[in-house]
Amino acid sequence: MASKNDQETDVEADGGQHGGVQSVDRALAVLEILARDGHAGVSEIAEEMGIHKSTVSRLLGSLVNREMVHQNSERGKYQLGFGILRLASSIPGRLSLVREARPVLESLAEEYKETVNLAVLRSNYAVNVDQAMGPSTLATYDWVGSLTPLHATSSGKILLAALSAEDRDRIMKETGLAARTPRTIIKRDKLENQLLDVARNGYAFVREEFEIGLNAMAVPVYNHVGSVIGSVSISGPAFRFDPEQTPGLLEALKQAGLQISANMGYTRR
């Protein structure tokens, strides 16, 4: 329990310029605790933050007035309020997936010296909306704007795996499972089993399924509500690039996907 001196320090800190900054920092800490735990009482918050309960009560009072926090009348505990939703709802429309992903794509391409693409689902195809080129002279094809089949590409398999069974069935019936190379999976049951692995493992790879001599691996990108909105892939010539055998690549690619997702408001739980 905080001492009288602690209480006086809290009161003094709440006044003046430094105190104002400290109060803002503490209010944000309260919101983070509620976001993490779902709900909490004054005593729980005070204990975790190491401040007096009276200070927590003042912070909560201000947050309640702004509708950032709501008190549950039955249990007396606090939870995030609708004011948070109003703030959050203004974010997605202001975020550009391409802009938020660009530095991540460039960093990954530089590190692994291959081509990195960002793709989204459009009209039953995976559309590459941005690309970062590795320094290799072989990585010269510009994929931006290209429509690629979902069943034959790593990005496409990520996007397919995220769809509902109904939407996936519709797309496959409309587009078919054409063989792009002798290695393209064209049997529906085999593809469905692979998509289960993609959803479970969080990544997809292809070995010369879309184009002979080209291997690739992809991971999902999520939005603020946890829905898959795109995929990040890395590809290279099959004679030198085996994504599953490249040390550290899978983890780096997953981290790239999570970083872009975080930039789009995704919170990993």
C-alpha cells in the first residue's frame, strides 16, 4: 500500500507540466491493462502500476468522462468503453497497406537478396500491389499489377486458406485449377489438405508450381480485427533458392508479416 509520502508525490506530480505528462502516461497504462485483461478493479490496477488507489480512481474518472472506459455496475470493475471504438474506427481508412508495408519489404529483400512481393485478393486472383527487388541481377521481373492464380502461388494459397469454405468453393469453381506447370496441384482434395496445413502453420510455399524454375514462400498480413488482408512472399530461382532450407528465412518472413500487420493495427493475442 502506498505511504502518505507516496500520495503526496502523486498529487504533486499531477500538477505542473511534468505531472501532466506523467498523468497521460499513467492513463495510457490503465488502458493497456484493461485491453490486456478485459476488466480490472481499482486495487488491481493500483497494485500493478505501483501507485495509490486514489490516483487510479482519478485517472479512471477522467477516462469514464471521455467514454474511454466503462464501469460494470454489477461487479464494479472497469473495461474499455465505446470511445475507444470511435477512435479505432477512424484508423483503417487512413492506413495504406502499401505504404505501411514498404520499408518491411525493402528490408527483407535486402537481407535475403531475393524478390519480395505484397499481394491482395482481387476478383478471384492474387494481385501483387508492391514489390521490393533483391540486389541479384536475376531478380528483374516486375510483378506489380500482375494477376496470379490462387491455387498455384504461395501468396494465393495464403489468401485461399483464409477464406470461408463457401467463398473458397465459389472461387475454385469459377477459376478452375489449371495446370501452370507439371507441378501445379490440380486435384481439389489435395489442395484442400494443403490449405489446412497453411492455415495451421501460418505459411505457404510453392516449388515451381506457378513457373518452372521459380520457388516462393508467403505469410499472411492481418488488419486491426485479425482478418487476413494480404500476404507477403519471397521468391527466387529454384537452382539457388529453397525457402524451407534457407536458414532463418521462415521466421524472418513471419516477423515481416506481423510487423506489417502491427502497422495496420493488428494486435497479436
